[in-house]
Amino acid sequence: MKTLSGSSLWLLIFCLPISLSLSAQEVQPPPVTVEAVKQASFRDVANEVGKIRAIDSVALSFNASAKLTAIHFKNGDMVKQGDLIAELDSVKAQADVDKARSTLALAKTKLERVRGLLAKEPDSLSKQDVDELEENVQLAAADFKQKQATLADYSLIAPFDGQLTSFTPSIGAQITAETPLVTLYRLDPVEVHFAISQVEFGKAQRGQEVHLTVEAYKGREFKGLVSYVAPAVDESSGRVEVHAQLSNPDHALAPGMFANVKQIFSKGIKHLLVPQNSVIANNEERFVWVLQGDKVSKRPVSLGRNTNDGYVIIKSGLQNSDTVVRTGMQNLQEGGEVRVLTNALLATEEDQL
């Protein structure tokens, strides 16, 4: 009969606790960290790129042909409605007005003299003579009005408040009628034009808020309201045009600027959120591991958009009371037990690595 030597017995006694310890570690459930499903309110928005447009803009031109004699504003100046911007040589047109005014005054004087005479001597003139004098006054008045309108064509008047661009010709240049001299932009308010997808068409309405930013003013947000939603989808782009009007008292927004536009369809919609790294992708399927007691269950989910802070919106598949596995998903099985690491345990395990 064989017996254990002293050295063999000592090795057996020494190794037994280590073996038992390793066996205990092997049967321990996999460690995981978890996080409760969050709930937060989000706005339903569309993010698009748009362009700033002037609500009113016009290329100003004269309705007459003559030499340019005066420009009363500098390039880029602000003007008020009714301001005289520029003038053409109107000497002849002014002379025509003066002549027509004299003709009208003379015709009125003759008519008044005859009426005075008729008051004293009713039979001194025939009705036909009086009618002819009255017609002369009417014709003279019409000619005077027409000559005044012609004279006005030699002046360029601001049709609304706004800012001028640069003047194309200089003083002394021969101007042809309808040739643009300068462009006038109304800068307050302005519009932003952009397009939304067909999916969002049914949600877009006039009066909805629009927030936008531009590269020229980092960190500044401009706000406006939707003023127009196209009644039809654009055939070439497959998108829907939208306009929004914005107050622009300091003229910070200039026509032609590109803008990042956020159209707000609704406010305060509550959504469930989970960490982005808790979602596992398997081909087209998306799922999370849900903690139920000390076990986990695989749960398919439908995702919304990322919130840009490490979380993703869950459209369906979870409830507000659920808790999901955040890390340690590699060795999980349906219905399998897990060991949830608290912050203290997690720190201890990391120190031991």
C-alpha cells in the first residue's frame, strides 16, 4: 500500500484552496454595469440649410432717358420711403411743366372772366362759347398733369425703407430709360427659404417657430415664424419649400447668407432614452439586454435619433421602468444570471486588473 510522502501531502494541502478559489471564480455570473431607462422631453424638429432673402428688393431705374445730374446718397446708404435718390437732367421737362401751368392758368382766367360777365349780362355769350372755355380748362389741366408725370420720371424715388447697393453709373453718364441704376433691399424683416422632406410635409404649418444660426455670428440664434409652406412637392428635388420671416432690426442677416435652420414642429414630446453603447446591432435588428432581477433578457427595440450626448431615443420596445445593460454584454445569454457592478465594485475590479 502506497502512502503520501510529506512533500506530496504539503502540496495537496497548499493547492486545494487555490483550486477551490478558481472553481468559485469560474462559476460566477458575468459582471455587467447597468443604467435605468431615462425619460426626457424633446422638440420635434427638422434641421435644414437655407438662404436669407430680402422680402422686398428692386433694381431702381428711371422712366426717362437723359444725362445723370445728381446722386443724393452714397453706396450702401440707408434710405426712407419717398427719399430722392438721384436725378436726370430735366430742364426741358421742367420747361414743359411751366408752360402747361401757364396755359392752365390762362384758361382758368378766361373762364372766370366770362362767368363774371354772364353774371352781369346773362345773354352776352352763348352756352356753346362757355362750354368751349370750360373744355379748354379741362384739356389744359390734363396736359399739366401729364407734363408733371413726365417730369417725375426724371427723379428716382425710394419706394420703401431699405439699404442701397453700389451705384452702377456715375454723374454725367447718359442714362437710358429702364436701365438699372442701383438696387434697394428692405432688410427688416427678412425671410429664410429652405426645403423640408415629404415625410415632414404633413407636420409643417404657418406660424411654427424657426431658429437659425449663421457663420458670421457664432453662438447667436435668430428666431422667426413660418410664413409659407408650399402646397405641392417640387418635382425636381422631391422636397417642399418653406419660408420663414424674421425680425432683423440690426441688419445682422444679409440677403444671400446661408443659414442652419431648425423648424420646430412641436414642443415637449417625451421620449425614452438609453446609452448608445447599450444598443447592439445584428444585421437589421437592434436590441438591448434588459435586467430582470439578477437575470437578463434580450429585447428588440426601435430607435429614434441620437441626442448628441451619448444617448439614443427609443421609439418602441422599452418602458420607463426598465433597466438596461450598459457594459459587459459579450457573454450574456437569454435568461442568464449576471452580477451587477456598483461603482464601488467596479472601482475594486479595475484596481485588480
